[in-house]
Amino acid sequence: MRGEIRIEDFAVQSLEIVGYDASKKFFSSTVYSNMDGVPSLYYWNVKGDRVTHWTKGSKYTGTFGKDGQTLSGGWRPDTGGKETEETSYDAIMTRVNSK
């Protein structure tokens, strides 16, 4: 899937390739972005309207809205991690269909 994240005036563009690990019952993904050229590994777990999305050191927990198009939640560091502006912030994701 393709994505774009806006952080003030900077747009992060990405391509995320997602697969399902049946033995662990969650999705794994590799994200390629215009940030630094190094692929990032992420994991997804979806249960009902609740979504957990994590990588080494931090985790996003969010909930889909009733329309199924908006995911609202926040990133926080793993247990014991230091909370800073870079590691702790709320984020709203909106699905945009493209042709």
C-alpha cells in the first residue's frame, strides 16, 4: 500500500508491503520511504475495530471510526522507554482511495 504522512511542511512518502504470519496471527510489513532509504520493519494486529501497530521501541494503538475510513490513536515508547515529542504523539490515519 502507498502512504503519505505529513509532519508540518514535510511529506513522508512510503510503500508498505504487508504479509500475514498465520503461526503468530499478525501481519508483518516492510516500509520503504523517502526518509533515509533503509527499509523499516513493522507489525500489525487487528481485532475488531482495535489496531496495534508496532516496531522495535514503539507501539501505535488506535481505533477505527464507525465509517471504517479513519483510524485514531497514538504512538508511545515500549515499556521503560522515554517519552519525548518524537516517541509520543497522537496520529489520525485516513484511508484515501486512489485509482
